[in-house]
Amino acid sequence: MQRRSFIKAGATLAGALSVAGSSLTRADVPDHKWVGYDFGSGPPVRNRLNQGPFGIEQDEGWLTLATTTPADRQVKNFGLGLVGYAWEEGGPSLAARQGKETLEQHVEKLASLPFVDVLYIRCDWRDVQKRPGRLDPMPIWRLAFEAARAYHLRVAFRVQLSSPNIQPNRVSMPDFVREKVPLFNIGRKSKEGDSDFDFYEPQYDHPEFQKAFRELTELLAAEFDNHPLVEFMDLMMYGFWGEGHTSDHQPTPFRDYLAAERTFVGMTQLQIEAFRRVPIAVNTQPDISRVGNREVQDRVVRAGGWLRSDSVIVDEPIQIEALGNRPPWLAAILEDGAARQYLLSGASKENQDDMGYRIDERYREVVGLHALDIGANYFALWTEADNIQRYYEKYPRSLERMQRRLGYRVRPSWIWQRKRYGTAELVLGIANDGVAGVPGVLGVYAETPDGKVKVGGNLDAGQPYAGKVRQASLLLPPGLDGKELRLRAEIEVKGVSRPVRWACQEALNPDGSLTVRLRRNDDPRFRKGV
């Protein structure tokens, strides 16, 4: 089943809606440019560092203490990475589905790829819950978390409320929910498809669905919101694969647009409130099914959530606008479902022509390079570990570039020491060699090796932006002349702080920090500003 064939056509609902004879004002956010749009100032910044300007007349002498240069290798940090799919809407790897390898072998192969950072699970609701009051996740969840621990990876996931892949025989809801919730016939696949059966969607606004969904959300949050290995979760949205759409021109199970929007805004708010620590990613899918996607996206962004898209090359212009011009403190998660098998023997028949775009065996390389064009933090490698390895041996360019540029890559490019207030001050010029801003708040600290002295604080949200430099001051206590200090960084997202390795070529300590030695205050190399 070709996922992108479902979403070729886009539609925008214009004007006001009338329900039961009454004129109602739309709550929906209209289409807008993302560049320059006011989403607020981003996550709150505690203990904000002085970020300049640092005039020459401020100090009693300065010198350049040290510099760093960009790393030319992969740097593993929270908030970025290449994503291996332990399970996607069609299942695990093709070999595992055919019984040619076990699930354990599939996950082991994927996790052991040296360039994989995150293991991802996308499964149906029925695959994580079989009875009320508890989760019953299928074995792939246990295997993914075990592999993540063994290989120092992280885990992300999406639970689908609906999927066309398992229809007509089943729906995504577990049986105990299906028994109480009616289904709505939305008809056949879109005109480009060839299905010989009708698709069904649940009555999302039915009281029993809402009751069960609340329980599912609370159970998932209780299990994963405080889990140290969970990187992000995808928002559970309307329709096929939970991406905020069914097919073009198909009806939805709602009596009118406002009922649909009200339902999914409420479900979105429930997830935002339940997941207080794990980032939530919302699909940038245009509202072709008229279920309130723009309002949902706006809510998630204002709550500090991230963005994701299920394609790159054949994305609508409005999605590229959103992803490429998002607020700099938001991560972008990119995948592209076409040619996901990474075939080298020529394009397969099913990938010959997807929405008018010719797909050949270099398509995956093109997709990876375009993910960099819109400042991606994450890029999906899908399920086929053996094929991925062979593919990148032949076409290494996109993988190598993503390893050097994907996401944010921060380092103290300039380290100045100044005489100020009778003590030493460090001014750092922190460069970002990546294609994305910091997806949260970057903290910067100077510490003595014994940990007795610790000075530092936070930059503004998203700083330093992609390709930019942000300066910050660390005023040191007296008595550190000639002493060693360790400069380290951490990222705070939704109140949770995680260590960050500097992305520099110079030697680092095992924890990713950089050691510098202060000059003595009487060092003749200090220059007077005026």
C-alpha cells in the first residue's frame, strides 16, 4: 500500500460553517506563513546567561584563550539523529515478515548499524492494549528497549488509532473498544488506488471512544513519560496512520467541521497535559480531511512540541514552509515512505512512479539531502538494515552529510578570558555547525575538575541558531588563576536536562566536556581594550 497516494490532493475549508441553522465562527487557525509568525518566545529560560554585547570598554584586558573547529564525524546527542524503524505500519523488516529472520535478529541488525541513533515503533492501538486498565505491548517494544540499552540508543514511538493496512479484516482499536464504538464507512481508497473494499474510521467523538482514549493516553504517559530512553512520541491524530488525514475527497465520521476540530483539539490537549516531559511531535499534514489540523498544530507548537512530516520530495509547499521556517527551538522529524526498501537492482514496479515523481535507486540519497535543506533534526532510515548498509556503501553521500550536519552541532568556537570585576570572566562564542537550532534551551557551564566550583546558566531558547554564533558570559569566582576548567553543555527540553557532547574536532573528556586552562591575571598577553 502506497501511503503517499492517499494524500496527493489538498483542500482548504474557507468561510464560516453553519450547524443546525446557526452561524458559527471558526476556531480554526488559517493557513499562514511560518516565517515571522508569532508563536511566542519559546520555552522559558531559567538562570539566563548574559549574552552580550560585550563591548571593548567593559574589561581591564582580554585574550583569546582557546578555539575549536567543527567535528567531521557523527556526534550523538538528544534532539537529533538517524532513526531505524523497529516496527512500522507494515510490521518489521521484510525478512522478519517472511519468517527468514526472527524479530530479535531484525532488531539486533538495526540497532547495531553504527549510524543509527533512535529506534522507532509505529504500531496500532490493539498492539499495545488488549484489555481495559493496562498496557499489553507486543514483543517488539521489549526488544527495542533492550537493544536501545545495549547499544546506547533512544526510543520513539507512535500509536495509531486507525490504519488502512490492516483493513478490511481488522481495525486499529482493540476488540474491547471496538465492541462499544461504531464504525463509519468512508468508502474506497482514493481514485489513484485499487482497493476493492471500503475503509472504516471509528466514531472518534463517541463517549466510549473518548473514555478508552483517555485511559490509553494516561497508561502510555505513566509508562513512558518519565522513561530515560524515550526520545519523543508522535501525537495520536485523526485517520490513516494517525497522521491527521484519510484520503482525498473521503468523508469523515463527524457531523460537521467544528465537531471534528473540537474533538481533536480536545484529544491533543489531553496528550499535551499527560506527557509533561517527553516531547510530542505533530504531523504537518494539511487539513485535507477537515478535522482541525491547523489548530492542532498551533496548540502543539505553543506547548513546545515538535514537527514531523511523512515525506520530503513530494511534500506540499505548505509543509515545506512550516518545516523550513519553524521556530528555531523546535525539532523537525522527517521520513519518506517511497523506496523504503533501499533497493539497488533498479526501481521496483511499485516505486516506478509515485505521484508523478520518477523514483530510481538514488531516490533515498536525494531524500536525505533534501531533509538537510529544511533543517531536519531526525531522518528515518526505515526497517531494512541489510539493504541500508549495502545502499550506503554505494551511495554514501547523503548519510555522510547527515552525520556531519543533521540537527544542531554546538561547540565553543571562541573562548575568551577577560579581566573584570577583580576576577576572571569567560566569554564563549558558541557556534552551531548543524542545520537546525537547538530544540530547547542550551545550558553552558564551567566547572573545576573536582566539581567544587560550578558557574553557568542558559542561553535563549533555540540558541545558537543553525549556522550562527551566540556569545555568553561566565563570570568566575576569584582564585582560579592558572587553573583547569571543564566547559560542558546540556539541553533542557520540557524541564528535563540531558548532557550534550560538544561537536568539535578537538579532544574531549569522556563526558563530552572540553578542558581549558585559565591564564594568570598577570599574564602579559592580556590586551587592553582602550
